[in-house]
Amino acid sequence: MRGLSEKVSRRDFLKLATASVIGLAIGLGGGYAWGRESSTKTATPQTPSKTTTSSTTSTSLAQRKIRALWIYVGPIGDYGWTKAHDDGRKYVQNKFGKWLVTRYLEKVPEDQAYSVIKDQLETTRYDAVFATSWGYMNAVKRLAEEYPQVFFYHCSGPWEYFKDEKNVTTYFAEFYQLYFLNGIAGGAVTETCKVGYVPAFLTPEVIRHINAFAMGSVYGAKLMGKCGNGEKLEIYVTKPLNAWFAPSAARNAAKMLVDNYDVDVIAYTEDSTSILETAESYWDEGKKVYSFSHYSNMYEYFLKKGKKLRSHLTGQVANWGPIYEYLLARLYANDAFKEDIWARLGDFTPIRWKRPISESKAGQPEGAVYLAPLNTKVIPSKAIIKIKELYEDMRELLFEPFTGPIWGYRIDSEGRPQESPKLKVPPGVRLGRNDLWYINWFYEKITSLVK
Amino acid sequence: MMDKQEYAQKVQKTIMNVKNIVVIYPNGVVANKGVSLDIHKGEILGILGENGAGKTTLMKVISGRLRPSSGEIYIEGKKVQFRSARDALKYGIAMVPQHPQLFGGLSVLEDLGLSLKLAGMNISRERLRSKIEEIEEKYGINIDLEAKIWRLSMGERQKVDLVRTILLGKKIIILDEPTTHLTPMESEKLINIMKKLSKEGRAVLFITHKLKEALMASDRIAVMRKGKIVGIVKKEEASEELLIKLMFGDKIDSEISYVKAQKRERDKVLEVINLWVKGPHGVWSLKGIDLHVFHNEIVGIAGIAGNGQRELFETLLGLRKASKGRIIIKGVDVTKKAPLYRRLLGLAVIPEERLGWALVPGKSIFYNIALGLVFDDKSFFIDWKRYKTLARKVVKMFDVKLGSVDDPVDSLSGGNMQKVIVARELLRSVDLVLAMNPTAGLDFKATLAVRRTLASLRSRGSSVLLISEDLDELTELSNRIYVMSRGVIKGPFERPFNLKEIAKAMTT
Amino acid sequence: MVNVMSILTNGLSNATPLILAALGEMLVERSGKVNLGVEGMMAVGAAAGSLAGVKWNSLAGSFLVGGLSGALLSLIYVVAVIGLNADQIVTGLILVFMGIGLSELIGIKTGGTPGTPLFPSLGPFDYLEVFSIVLAVFLWFLLYKTWTGVELRAIGEDELSALERGLRVKTLRVISIIVGGFLAGVAGTYLSDSFHYGRWYSGITGGMGWIAIGDVILGYWHPFGILISGYFTGLLFAMKPLLPTIGIPAELADALPYFLVLVALIIVTFIYKRLGISPPASVWKTIR
């Protein structure tokens, strides 16, 4: 799903980068050094950057070495999707430095992925290939058939697509539980009883996040006994930005929610800090607007830059490291098998059991997906306790947000209602994996701003 | 020999003299072939001549816009060299160009102020305004100083240029065909202004090809022909006959009889009835043209360039829309028909611009020949071979000097290019040839060849409408001659031609 | 539910980079050239400005470097088009791609770090918003009240006449192009410093440069006209997320600002034609 839109911009970028190198050569006499630098760093994805392993002393042991290759669609400096994966690579590199050699190729256009990866496989031995964009699907499928000795890992792809490939594993980090918890925090703090959501696309992934957030915020308002026990809470979803990365449009959408709809809690799916910062900028004008971390701990990130965010409530964070750790460890142990990983709370943690609230790690790093720091100054302690409680329950799947009865209405790709609300999840029923994977309806309390 | 006193007087009187000015343009055209001229204080010096006689070139040299290939310029006895119009301005020499070159987006005041600033005068808007108003009052010129230039008519723009030259041209004022855009009333007014200016002691150079104006305004008239001054006539000695003789040379007296007796049929190949056409600037270029061409005849259209010939040519070809009137070719009303339709009726065209209009530069010779025939080709695929052989045959027939028919057409000389065009046009069955200045720029032999081809066409039964600035050519070839002047047709003049009459018709 | 005030102020902040870049391009076109490289110069300005902001933690330094980088890129245009008579359209397009490429090269170094402090606000306006309006007034004064401005306009009207009269065609043109580049660079820096809280990102300009070129035409090559046209397009961008809520089809909403610019261009061009107004005459001509 992700990568679908990145496709165009990234590929264009490569052309532009090449053009710039040519342009530099023509235009700037003194630009040679620059151009050369760019050619090694950006314009030739075919040369993988090698990360040297830290230990060289144990070579005499002649241990088995695993060689793994990461394929990135963006630059590792994007502070978003690709960097998160690269952090995961570094995580396993540090952990398994003794027997693991990792390499990566950045900015690999999706339509060239096949030939670029094949090139690598022809010249060097690799045991594992991690393809981190949805758009690499076709390439991975073809290569998996051609190189049965190599294990392929495809991020975000549907496992059905690779049904027949024994050496392809799909993996993904799932956020809907965290969005529900975000919703509780949002519903608990809203003063206007209006919350909003800015989606990048209305893909099933984002739709279940929106629904989870909406249901969570109603839960939160009800918990605090405000907004008519959650009945009067208004939830607005803007028109999708139609880009995973669109800081400018995201900013304008967030501003519209605040300025025109009096929203004071904004959740979002967009790969930049734009909305969080927009929320923060309202504090300078004396307006309390809240938002969340997305994919990384943005609160800490800004803290390092010397800025203490007032608008940060909590948020959803992914750490690909444990997933890679698990997959590579299996491979090293000659125990790799085809699987479909959908990492949720509690996955890839040392202990899966729920803990007492006082020991809850909600708001601290653990596993593959976890909650960003909770803003205890703003969120009422009652809500904090509830969040921690549910967090722990979710680890054991004792609590599941998508449990009936849930009413909802089907929407189209822009979020327009296609029907009047219907009972989507019967009482007592939990949505299954495929129900969530292909979800196409909005929770009934959501107001779509697309008419 | 001049005695000393006379010489001293002359020097005092002379503001400027130019000696042996030769101007060769980069394309090899020699526009001035050793021109010498004295310009006196307080006189109106008319410069008379046909188009292409070199008048404008000479004026560009005098006003610093053009650096001569050789020759000297003296101002009050001192030798000077102009690198640009700015240099000439410093000596008080300013010119009103034939076509005003103003900056459309500026206001009149801004345009004038800019020139003053360039001449080194730093002047505030307010002072400039009062200064201009002073001039306006003194010479009776009316312009709205705040008006944007693009809103002004050509005549008004010329007034702006006139005011500028009055502001800047302290010694010499040059007016290049200033009456082109003026009505007769306005022209008369302009001449009065010129007289006023000369009385102030400035020399006024007045370029024209109109005899009457030259006679009316000038103290002396210098007549130019083919890049040379062929005579300087004082006002008292000047007469129309003398000036015509000087302008057109000896050909006035010589009648050429190189035309076979022609059979005249009563059916008309071309008939133009009351044709009204607007020119590029939205003014009437053709004002009710009536003419006709019979079978087996060459009809000439004489006139000084810019009197509507081009518009007539384009309208007959179908490139320009007629506002009123009808064009009938072989009895078919083609007024609203496309050029292709007219061509299929048997119209052949020899335009003035060889490259671009008639030939595609950069393409091979046979390609260009084939191009003229494609609309007769009904087959779907192009039979290049056929065209190539055809081209070879034609080229041989017309004696075109070339390496191969595969060479690019622009590698040919002008004469050979014209031969290719004529040959191509005549490959088709042709009833009417529309030719505009077909021999312009050709050498003697090529000229003769083209003229012979046209004459032989007539003997084959076709007709030719020949628009030409070359009177020789017209009198040599034509059965009848019309004269175009200011968009109006005069004539026809019948054989034997009375050249005096024709020249008069052209210049009035 | 429309908060008019917020749309109006948001419109101005969206308009500011457009106005800055368009004013620069107006100077270039007034001098008789068209530099289509605005998008590229903005991109470089965004990256270089952001990098300088990160390095020095200075807003002024950020804008200065951003502007200078745009000016530096425009020098290539000067050398190619004015110096070597290269085709101005092609050169402009090359500048776009070069600029975007360079932007990536420089921008990666900032890595999207927020560098400069959040843009200080002056009540409802920020410094650059005020600056863009002041600049428009200044340029109006320059173009219409000084002889140098008149000379610049004359050059753009008719290059050959200007040369014949001895105007400083090359000098003024080169200055205009460099100033145009500087302003485009500043506009780009504004994108990262204000729009994106001091952060550069890949593809930051997102067509803003092209819209700015449109705004030049829309504003009839006049500083105040550009103020209006820039504000109009800024308003469209600010209103974009609001459009689907007032019943405009969502599929159309994304394209609507661009579409409306096109419609406005057609209407305005039609009006100009009707009134007989024409652009600086030598714009789009390739006489050299």
C-alpha cells in the first residue's frame, strides 16, 4: 500500500538527480566535486553501501555468515519510512555483527527493482533480501522463482500474492490498536468535543486506523463523562491528501480542521512532522491543539532539537528492528519458513503476558510497535490508567477494538458515504484478519468532510 | 577652382559633409557606392530615390545607426566617427525613422525622457513635461504625454519621434519617409514644421520617393539611384521631368519592344472586383481594387513597395482574407476558397521570398520539387524514385546548376533557386502564374532566364500577373500595366507605354 | 462552517512565496527574457536556506543563503542565454531539473531536521509576508517612477530599438535575472522555513515555481497585479482542503487551484486582448 504513491516522486527524483549531475557538468566548472559526490551517493543505486562489521577477531572460527540486502525506495535520510527501516537494519547489524553482513540500496525505483536486485544477486551471494516497498511486489515474485536459495522478505505486501512462493515472507507493523489508545487520549482531552483525522490515502490500512481512532475517542470521552458521554463528540475526516508525504497539504488540512471546524485533537497518517508542528504553532496563538507522533517518537526528536512540544499527546511508533532480528535469527538457525508477520502489541517482546498497570510499559519502547510517551500533564490520570490497562490487555488480545456491535457505512476512495450506516460487526464478534485487511467502511460517528 | 572666400563661406555654411561613403551589408549587397554629400545649415535637403536606391542606408550612416564600410564624416570640418546613435545624438543629429521604433508599454513622456537621459540630460519629469509642452506649442504638435505608446496610431507615434528629434536634433534632423503614415493634410503640416525648423538654423534631411513633396519642401534635392547620388538639384532648377529622369535613369526614353504580338481573347483568366483588404495594422491596404487578366497575356503591376502589392499578392493566393469584393479565377469565384483550391484551378505562384515561402530550407532539391506536386498525387505511398527522376529531368531542362538533386535547396544560388521554383510550378498544367518580384536579387543571366520563361509561358497560352518594382521588367514583358499607389489601382496603361505617366502615377 | 478570517490569513502565507518568486520573474520578463527555471531556483533556495538555518540557527542567514543560492543558479541562465545565446526556454527547463537535483543533494544534508526556530510571527503576519508587500511597492516605484525602471521596461518592449537607441540592454537584463534568482531562492527558503517549520523535504516546491510564472501573467507583469494574482492563488491553496466540504467533488479539489489559475489566465488574457493590452512585447520572442 505504501509506496504506491511514492513510486512517481521517487522515480522522478532519480531522473532529476541524473539531470542535475549532467547539468552541473555543463553549467558549473567548479561543480565537479559536487557532481561526483552525488554520483556515488545518489545516482548509482547499483553500488550497495557496505556497512563494515564491527568484529574481525573471530574470523578464525570460520563461522557461517549471513549476507542480507535491504532495498529502499527512498533515501535513508528521509526521516520517515526508509530511515525507520534503515534503523531496523542497523539494529540487527549491531546485534548480529558477528555473523551478519548487511548492505543496502537506496532510492531504487520500483520499476527498476527487478534488474537492480538481480544484478546484485548475480554478482554477490545473498541469503536474504528485504524489499521495503509495496511496489516491489512484482520484482520480488519473479526473483523468488529465479533464486530459490535466497529468502525474500516483502514489507507491506499481501501474503496471498506470494502464496506459491515458498521463499517469500511478508511482514508489516500494525497500528490500529495504538490508534485506539490515541483516540482515548484525544477524547479525554478535547475541550471542543471535536476531533479530526487527516488521512494520506483511504487504503484499508488507514481506514482501520481512522475507525480505531474514532472509536477510541468516543471511548475516551465516555470515560471522562464528557461530550454527552461521547454521544456528542464530533469526528471529522478530511479529504485524503493522496500522498504519503505531503507536508504542505497536511498543514493546510490541519489548519482547516482547527480554523473552520474547531477541532482541537488531530490524528493523521502522513509521513512528516507537519501536522504535529501545525498543532504546536497554535499554542503560540494561545490555542490548545493536540496531535500525535507517527512512526517515530517525535516528542523525543523535538526535545533533542531543544523544543519541548506542548501539543504532543502520545502516538504510534514502529521499530522494525525486532522483526528483522527475529527473521534473521531464524535464517541463521537454518529455520526460516514462509510466514506472514503482522506485528501488533505484544509481538516481539520478551514477555507476552499482561502486566499490572503500575508496571505497564505503555509509552515506552518495547517490541515492534509501541506507544509514544504519554503526556501526563494533559491527559487525566483516569484516562492514563485506562490506556495502560487496555494496552496490557491488547498485548494478550484480551481487548480488541474491533469488537461488535459496530455500525458503519461504506465509503469510496475519497471518503464519500456510499450507504446509510449498517451493522458492520455483530455484537460480540471480533473482526478477523481479512476483515481488517480489506476494510472499506467508516465507523458511524465519523463525519466525512468530502461531500 | 574655388577661391578662398567662397571656400570659407561654404565651410561656414556646411554643418556636415560625408565623403565616399560605402556600405556593404553582411549579405554582400552594396547599398551605398561611394556617396558624398554636403549638408548646409538651415536648409531642407530632400533625398529622393526609388526603393533600394540607398537613401535609408545613407541616413543610418549619418545618424550613427550604421557604421560605413569606408568613407568619412566631417562635422563642421572636424572628422568624426559614430559608434552608435548615441554618439550622433551628442553632435545634435537626430532621426525620425520611417517606422517609429517606440516602446509600446511606456508612456509618451517616459519614452521621450529615456532618450533625453541617454543623451546625457538628467531632467525631472516635471521639467521635461514643460519643455515638451513648449515644443508642442511652438510647432503646433498635439500629443497626450500620459498616453501609452501602444494606444497611439502610427501617425501619432511619428509625432512622438518628431518631438524627440526636435528635442535632441540641435543641428541636423533627419526624417525618413515621414509622410508614409500621414494624410495629405498632416503631410502639409509636417512640411511647415520642417520649414520652421530650418529657419532656426537646423539642417533638415527629408527622405522621400514622392516627387511632389520633395519639390514642395526642399531647398535642394539630392537624387539617389542604385546606391549613388546621381544629381543634386536646387529648388529653382528642379522640375518633375528632371527628377524622374534622374530617379529612373535613361530607361525613360528607351522603349523596349521584346513582345510578340498577342492574340487577345475576351475570356478572363483572372478577374478582381472591388477588392477591399485590411493590412497587418488593421488599416485598409487595398481600397477597391479592380483588375483583370486575359488569356495569353502578361499583366504588370507597378508601384513602389508598400503600396498594397504584398497584400494583393497574398489575397490572390488565399493567404489573406478579403473584407469586400470578389476574386474570380477561370470563372470560379474563389474569394472564400483555400489556397489549395486555387492552385488546383491552375494557379502557380512565384513568391518574393524564395526560402521559406517557396522552398523548404535544409531539405533536398528533389524534395522541394516533389512538394509542389503532392496535391496532385493520389496514391497513398510516396514514390520518391519517381519524383527523383522527375526532378533530375526538370533540373536539366531548366539548366539549374547543381551538384545533385539530393543537395539541400539552400545550397543553390538565388538564380538557380528561382529556376527550381519556376520549373516546379510549371510542371503542373498552369493557367495563371502569380509572380512577385521574380527577378529581385538575381544576376543578369538569371534575370533573363526567368523573364524568358514567363514570356514563353504566355506563348504557350498561360497568363501571368506580374507584380514588380522593376519598371524595366514590366515594360519589357507586360501587355498591360496597372499601377498601385496607396492601395488604389491606376490604369491600365497600354502598349506602347508612356513611362512618364506610369512614373507619375507611381509617385502620386 | 467557514472561518473567513483564517482563510484570508492562510491565503496570505500561502501566497507569499508565490508573490516573491513572481515579482522576481516579473523583473526578468520585464527585461525581455523568460526564465522558466523558477521552480529549480526555488528548490535550491529551499534546501540551501534550510541547511544554512540548521548550521547557523539563524533566520536571516537562512534567507540570505537561500537567496544567494537562487541567484547563483540564475547565473547559469545568464551565462547560457545572455552570454552564449542558448535557447531561453530550454535553458530555463534545464535550470528546473538542475535546481531540483541540487536541492536533493543539499537537502539530504539537512535530512529534514528542523533547524531554524519556528518562524516568528508579527501578529497575524510574518516578516516575509510584510516584506513581499513592501517589495511590490518598491518595485512599482522602481519601474514606474525612476528612469532606470523606464529603461528596463523599454528593453523588454523592443530589444532591437533599445539596442539601436543605446540602452543598457545586457547590464539591466543580467541584473534582473540575478535579482529574480535571488527572490526565487528567498521564496524557496520561505517554503522550508515557514511552511515546513524550518525543514526541507524532497519535492518541497511541488510546482509552486510554475504557478508563480502563471501569476506573473495573471498579474499582467505589474507589481500590484502580481500582489493580487499571487494572493488569489495563495487563497486557492489555502482553501483546497475546504473545497470538498462545500460540495466540490474531491477528485476535482486537488486539481482545482491549478485549473482555476488556468481559467483565470484564459479570462485575463481575453480581457487583455479586448482592451488591447499586450505583455512586454519582446517577452517570448527569441531575438537576441
